[in-house]
Amino acid sequence: MTDEVDVVVIGTGPGGEDAAGRLAEAGLSVVAVESRLVGGECPYYACVPTKMMVRAAGLLEEARRVPGMAGGATVRPDWTPVAARIRDEATDSWDDKVAADRLTGKGARLVRGEGRITAPDEVTVNGQVFRARRGILLNTGTSPAAPPVDGLADTPFWTNREAVQAAEAPESLLVLGGGVVGAEMAQVFPRFGTRVTIVEAADRLLVNEEPETSALIQDVFEREGIGVRTGVDVTAVSHDGVEFTMRLGDEAVSAERLLVATGRRPNLRGLGLEHVGLDEKARQIQVDGHMRAADGVWAIGDITGMGAFTHVSMYQAAIAVRDILGEEGSPAAYRAVPRVTFTDPEIASVGLTEAQAREQNLSVRTGMAKIPESARGWIHKAGNDGFIKLVENAEWGTLAGATAVGPSGGEVLGFLAVAVHTETPTAVLRDMIYAYPTFHRAIEAALADLDA
């Protein structure tokens, strides 16, 4: 038996859920196929619960900053309310009923199971065949990936999924991977009393960010008592039933828990991509500016390789929906993709780093302002680590990229993202009035440093 529908959406991460709902509200018959949880990784295992962890850890650290600033404070960390908030407020104990009802309430049909393309414009789920008159939209996301380290696969290590489900903070934790997830978790748990060591094979943490960012966050971590090991290879991992042991050449480090945060792999295998001329072994699905991957096939989200961010998936969803509906609209533009690492200080970036700009043979000038030297940073005092770095395309006189590190760095980035997206001349930015005393006023000093 074959069901005729307008669109089949395989995968209901943030973008897929949004697209399916929009298409259904536009009057199309939509089948949304999901094998896990409606809403995807973000609300259950990533963005939302991890930021609850960050928020709780930040409150503890702010309390520890009271002495010398506002009197005295006694801090008694307790993971119990954190775990309860994640379970009860964020995830409903990892139950997606609310999200599923939201989706079906918009008119989409939710089908549980693994969706596979079995012919052009055809998807099969649990033996049920759906023929899509307008096409298929893919939003299958990514899954945590573990490196091929000897012995690792045989141990009960954590990924981000297990970390957010922790009922208590472990006594000690090894974090393998110094990217965004690794850095955030490496700082959260010590604030609840966990002894943490973070291990990164590259020569610095957050290798995709500016080197000044890496140096600053390592300094902050070490001041907070977090062990940082960079430029080391993990040769083996074992677990004796009590603790993990990680071999770093001739050295060994041990802890109660091990969090593996070394990247993610696209969920493409088993999708039947060969039936529409695509390769399931590819690192990503190539799409054009309207999210078209093949005739009658659109792809959005992590699998497109344009940034594993909820905001990118949602942005792409809107573009794909317009295209499926035959509506006019601008094609995707990625020159101003913002990204935020929610460490303390927050690390926020948009556009190109200095190294990336030079690799593109741009005429580069940079400007830098240190947050502690700004009026607001001086007033803030405790916890005022940070800087603003601007990367200018000197030939055009516009920003190619920017980084804002510091308290509320992600909020300060909003200004810089607009400047990069709209290609506002730096001359215009210099002529603006910046509110005093704010963190974003340091942008003015960074602009002045471009000319120094």
C-alpha cells in the first residue's frame, strides 16, 4: 500500500520540525518521520539542558566572587536541582509528547521509525510506502563520534547524552576533546566539586577559534584548577569497573568518569541516498542556496556541513520551505554565521577568523580591545576576563569577522553579527555612538586599534 502525500520530512530536529509544521500550515499534506525524539538533539541532549548546567555553574561561581566585592558568601554546590530541572523542565524525562503534539497540531502526520528513500520521491517506513508529490526534506542530524582509540569502545564512556542525564556530579572526570562541548563541560563540573582534566590532541583548546581565545580560556581553566593537556595523543583507554584510565604516551591519567567530546558524524547511512544520486558515505550533503540536494530532495541542518547549530538549521528550514512552496526569497548566505561557546567567559564569534581571512588572501587588518581595560570591565572586576577582536577586509573597509570574549559575549556578538552580515563599512561603525559604560563599548576601542 502506498500513501500519496505532498512532502516527506525525514528527521525532526529543530529545522525539520519547523519545516514540517510550516508546510502543513501552508496546506500541504506532510509526513514527518522520526526514529528518536521530535525536536532532535538540541532540546534533550544539547543546547537547552547543557545551558541549564552552565547557568547553574555560573551562579555558583558568581557567589564565589562575592568576597572583596560585596561582603561574604558560603557556597554549597548541589547537583540535585540541576538534574531535576533538566529532567522536569527541559526534557520531561526525555519524553517528546509536547513536541509531537505541537507538530501534529499544525497538521503534520508523525510516523515513528527509520525512514529510507527507496526510489525517487518515495520513502519507506516500517514497510509503509509514502510517495511525495513535491519532494523529500532531509534533516537527520548527527550523532556523537568516538575516536578509534585502543580499548575505548569497550568502556562505558559518556557522550553529551549521558552527561546531561547525570544524577550527580562525579568525583572526577576526564574530558576527551577540547572543542565546544568539551570546554563547556570541563568547566561546569568542577564548579560542583568534580576534579577535571581536559585532553586535546591539537596544540590548543577551541582550535577553530582565534588563538587568543584558546590562550585565554586555558589560562582561566588552569586558574580554576582544571587540568589542561593539549598536544597529546591518547594511545589507550581502559575501565576496571571503578575508574577510567587514559594512556597519554608514557603517562596515565585516571578518573571516575570519561566524557568523549571529539566530534560528531552525519546520520546518512541507511537513508537510501543512492536512489537519488547522493552518497551516504559523504561527510555532508551538498546543497545549493535553496537547500536543494537533488531533484525533489532538500537537506537542512547539520548534514549540510554549514555549521552544527540550531540557528543554522532553522535558517535553512525557512529557505527550504519557501522553495518547496514556490515562493520567492533570498538564497542562503553564510558569511555571518554566529557561534557561541558558553564557557565563563562566553566566547562568541562570527564570520572569519584572522587565519581564515588570510587563507582566502584577503587584505587583513586586526583590532583588539581587552575587556578589563574597558570602563565596564573595570567596574565588573571579578570575572572580567575577555577581549574583542575585529578582522577587517582592509580592501573593502568592512569586517570579515569578529570575536567577543567576556561576560555576555554572546549578546555583544549581536552587534558584530549585524555588521558582518550587512557589510557595514568600518568607517560607519567608527561614527556611531556607543552607550557608556557597556561591554559592547569596547568595540569602539577595537575599531580604533585597527588604525594603530
